[in-house]
Amino acid sequence: MKRKILPYNPALKELARKLRTNMTFSEVKLWDALKDGNMLEYDFDRQRPIGNYIVDFYCKDLMLAIEIDGITHSFEDVCVKDTNRQEELECLGVKFLRFNALQVVNDITNVCRAIEYWIIDFEEKHGIPDHIQKKRNKGTS
């Protein structure tokens, strides 16, 4: 399965870099669970520019964006922007998982479980990329 290269706005690179150095507590907590292949050997990027947006976390192999919604995401104008942004990125083939920031902070185990279930479902439909299978086999030898 070949990775699809997604367009991005190069002007967002510096902002993404700043966001990586100023992550919220919930982002740090989820990043600890996603980094270094901790999530079923998949590589995730944090604060990844895609199109004209930056997503919290992104896995190229799964084309999966994971978003953490804090309190501001409950405001109507922010909800509308989130919906439009997600629809635009979904047109590029990106799939989304969204979690509430408090859920990440208070129940990281079930957040990780939900991500794992999503990945397992994806793999059942699309197969496991060869390089992921090799990483998993290395861990069992």
C-alpha cells in the first residue's frame, strides 16, 4: 500500500513548529501514547500541516488525523470551522478521530483503546502495510 502525498501550505510550517513546542497537556498526554511507534507500530506526526490546516496528530500510513477538542470547540463558530475544515481534508482522503481534551486527560486508556480499535478495523479492510508487519515481527522474535 503506497502512501498518498498530501498537499500543504508551506507557510504553515513555522506555525506547526511553534505549536509543537507549546502543546497543551492533553496533546502531550496523547503524544506520549502515539510517539515512537507505540500505537501498533504506526508513526504519527504531531501538528502536521495538511492543505491549509494543521491537524493535531497525523499518521501517513492510515491517512488518519486525530484531533483533540478543548473547551473552545464547543463554541458555535468554532464548531462550524471545525466541520468545514474536516470536510475539506476528508475530500483529500483524510479520516478523522476526535476526542474531547478532558477525555484524553482523564481516560487516556480508553482513548488509546478507541484508536487501536480504529486501526484494527482499518487493517481488516485494507491489510497491514509490509513495513508495519516487519516491525511487529521484529518485536516478537
